[in-house]
Amino acid sequence: MSDEILGPGSTIGILGGGQLGRMTALAAARLGIRTRVYEPSAEPPAGQVCDAVQGGWDDEAALAAFADSVDVVTYEFENVPVAAAEIIAARKPLRPGAAALRAAQDRAEEKRFLEGAGLKVAPWAEVNSLEDLEAAIAKLGTPSILKTRRFGYDGKGQVRIKDPSEAAAAWAEIKEAPAVLEGFVPFKTEISVIAARGLTGEVVCYDPGENVHTDGILSTTTVPAAIPGGLRTDAVLAAGRILNALDYVGVIGVELFVAPTGLVVNEIAPRVHNTGHWTQDGCAVDQFEQHVRAICGWKLGDGARHADAVMENLIGDDAHRWAEIAAEPGARLHLYGKAEARPGRKMGHVNRIKPKS
């Protein structure tokens, strides 16, 4: 076997100890691979199923020791500081690499990368002042969306602007943080593609899923998406282009708008992704195992779907429905081990499966 292939008995290090790290660890365990997570907070969800090391993102000694204790390192969320990732990468393989973090952490950099890869994004402008915002609104019009360049997720760090007179209030609402303004895209549907690229450049994509959001948080993903076959192909090709442009290793989530003029890339997430949770019960090899295979140098698994699926996020008090969901025919319940069901907090998900249409 190649020296780059990490077999059973190896240890994966994961930066971040949330639910994505937890589900990656469970997939790795099934393949006989150990997992250790690095997480600033105490008692993270992933720590219930694998080793957990508590340490800060600015603790160089702790990061170095963590790297030395594992064979390969990945991350479960895209806001891992690049400086921390580079400390890791100097000691052990980091997959995907820091270039993917840089592209995904900053909305302006992400859009420049996507445009450079020949992909279409929403009309946009960089905003660093109220004057920039007013000029961007004059150029792009309203309605439009002001988004902070960094640390925005699940609808956070975003303000919809319906009229130019709302510019000052919107700028204050994001606390005058560096931002981008996105022009309105008249999309019919949002879809996402979960795709993987291996060490050899092999690419495997899952069927696109159709997403519905509530209050900025993903509510459901339905597979197959109700889109023409040609758009399915275009979406998969777009994901492959992104993977190759980043020389990527691992699983990525690519969100796209289906607009009258074709597909518009909304954003990329260099990790396993919420919209790919349906693969756990709709595919023989789910996104978490696929990520483990990729970063360990294994041949990628078959991404074919054997069932139709609807994934529903369980947000906040939704998790209290666990007994009802567990008793439901065709439903597969996945809970994340979080103690407190706060409003807006992802507590778990349920995959509802039926025969493939």
C-alpha cells in the first residue's frame, strides 16, 4: 500500500468538536480508524464518541502537540483560524488544505475565487463604509442583502435591504463590519451538491438536494431535487470545477441558486455539510465515510443513491419530539448529544426514506 494511505488503526485529528466532527468520528470508527478532536470549549458533542483535547486556537504548543498525536488532520467548520491550520499543516497533512479555508472564510475572497474559476455568482460589491454601501445600493439596486465578510452562518451577519433609505440602519446592524452587498437573484430553488475529491484527483458527487430555509436556517433537504436533468449535470460539474481549482482533498458542500439564467453559486463550505445528512440513510457510502476515505487516501466510495430522502433539521425544542420520530416508519433519527435545546440551535436531524423513484 502507498505510504499516503492510512489504514485501520490510524488516527484522524479534527479541528472542531461539534456535530459534524461527531458524525465523522462515528463513520471513521466503523472503518477501524480512531479520531481525536481539538476544541476550545469543554465537553463538545464529538467528545462523547471519541477523544477530545481542549485548547485555544491561539495556543501554538497545544496545536503542535495535537498534530503530533494524530496521522492526518481535517476540520469540521470553516472558521478555524488560518494561522492555527498552518501550524498543523507544518507538522501533519491537513486535508483539505488551508487554501480552502481562505476561500471560504471571507465572502469577498470566496466570490473572487468562484469568478476566477469561471462560475457565476450574484452581483456583488465590497463594502467597508456607509459610503461604500450607499454606492453599492445605487449600483446593484434593492432588494439586496448586506452580509458580513466573515463569521456569517445560519442567517447570522445578514441584513436584507428593501429600500435605499435603510442603508444606515443596515450598516449599524452589522456593527460596521467589513461586508459585501449582494444584488437580488430571482431564483426559483436553492440546491446543493455534496462532492468529494481524493488524493489522486478522483471526484465523486452525490445527487443535488433541494433546500428550504426557515429564518435563515436550513429546514429541509429533499432528494431528488425537482430540477431538470441538465441542471443536475451542470451543478455536479460546477462542484467538480471548484474541487479541482482548490486541489481539494475531502468533502465539500456547494450551494447554488436555480435562476432563470442558469445556476448561480451562493457559497461553498469546505467540510461535510448539513445538506448532505440525507446520505447517511440514502446511500451505501455517506458523506462522512466519504470524507474519511478521501483524507486517508482510500479509493472513494460509490455516491449512488439507493433511496429518495427528505432530511429535516431538528432545531431547538424540535428535539423533544424524539420519541415520536423514533416510532415513525421510514424515519431515521440522528441526535447530536447537546444538553440544552436553545432556540435556533441544531439539536439533530431526521432522515425520512422511501424507495427510489
